[in-house]
Amino acid sequence: MSKTPGQIRKGTLYLCPTPIGNLEDITLRVLYILGEADIVGAESVKVTKKLLSRYDLHPRLVSYRESNRESGSQAIIKALEDGNIVALVSDSGTPGISDPGVDLIGRVLDAGFEVDVLPGPSALLPGLLLSGMPAEPFIFYGFLPPNKKKRRQTLEEISKSRYTVILYEAPHRISKTLSDLGEICPGRRCALVRELTKIHQEVIRGTVKEVFQAGFEKRGEMVLVLAGDPEIGMKEESKKVISGGMSRRDAAKILEENFNIPRQKFLRLLEGK
């Protein structure tokens, strides 16, 4: 493999995105960094070995995961102090996005070392674009809180967003999440994207209730995309326009053009109905 141009700096932590399913979805630059690194921090040594062996790379692996983030971060910072080139990978996707890598980034920076982030795979953007929902703006929540009360509170908060919301979810929790959303906002548009980049990639689109009732395999990490509540945006815009001194009729005309919704609906909103 030819070397990718660019200087590699000792005493630097490189965040290296890895494939979320298809092992061919890895950049040449990531392969170069992983080949040159003295040490690679891995969420799962076993999973990372499989990827590295595919490309005949053999750096020293150390474990860095949720259960050992304290000792793992100390080992990585010590390696940086010794002048090593250190890379960090998760089992899939970009380290630091919904995984303990974000904690390590802060510790490394606080210790006075550099961090560099390479672009690459993440389930976030493919999931969003496959959903067909508006992509700008959007809100990313990652995984929901494990606590039942906080989980419900978060879902109620999400249901009141005027923007597209993206969640990560595990297969054993997806039915509960859809069931809870079905109680809160059953008619809201959503999309469930599972097994991204794999042979059995699947996208289920519809209302929350329809997606919950759809038959799908509870396997693989999942991306759940929920449409924003359009009426929240309409009400906010309605208040802004009226507060500017515009007549209700003229305001409804402008809002109709912006939202492509019948003028009478805005007149009812402006009247508080």
C-alpha cells in the first residue's frame, strides 16, 4: 500500500473512524495512520483485530472502553508522554460519537497533547439522509438514558422539537422506544434505519405507529429518525410575524408561502385555535 502524504506527529492522538458494517468503508488515510501508529486504543480488541488483519496491519492494541475508561485513558496518556503515535478506534463509526472516546479527548487535551480527527464512517448522516426527513437543521440525541423516568422525559422533550431528531438505539430496546413514542406522538413521521451498509440494510418509513407495527428483525444497531413537529414551527413564526405589527391576513399569506400550508390553517393558529 502506498503511503498517504501528510506528516504524522508523535505525541498525538488520532481518532480513526472504522466501518459501521462493510469493511471496505475505510479511508486510505485511516489505514495509513493505523499502520504507522505505535499503539491503537480499541473498544474491543477482538473486533479491531479482525479489521486490522483484513488489511495486514499489526499495531499494539490496548483496551479503551466504557468499563475501563479510567485505566485506559491513563495508559494512552502515558503512551503519548513517551512520544508514541496513538490512534483510537471504536467497534464501528467515529470514536467520540456516543462512546467513551469523547471523555478521552478531553483528558488528552487537558494533559497538553494534540488530538487529530480523521473523517470517515458514521451511522448518523447516512441514517438521516435515508430517512427522507429534512436535514437542516437536525438534533442528534445519541442513545437514550437507561433510566426509565429520564428516558420518558427525553422522549417527551424530543416530541416537542420543531427539528428533525436522530437517535441511536439497540435492538433489544427499539420496541420499547417505538411503543413509548407511539403513546406520545403516534402520528409523527419517522424512519427506522437498521444494518447500515450491510447486505440486509433496511429502511422503514411511516408514522411512529406504522413503524412500530411493521415486522422487522431486532438485530444490528439502529438509527431512529423522527420528524419535527411542524405546528411548533408554525406557531413560533406566527407569533414573530404578528409581533412585528403585520395584519393577520398579510401574515397568513407570508406564512402560507413559507410553509406551503393553506392560509386558513394559519389564521386559526393566529387566532389561537
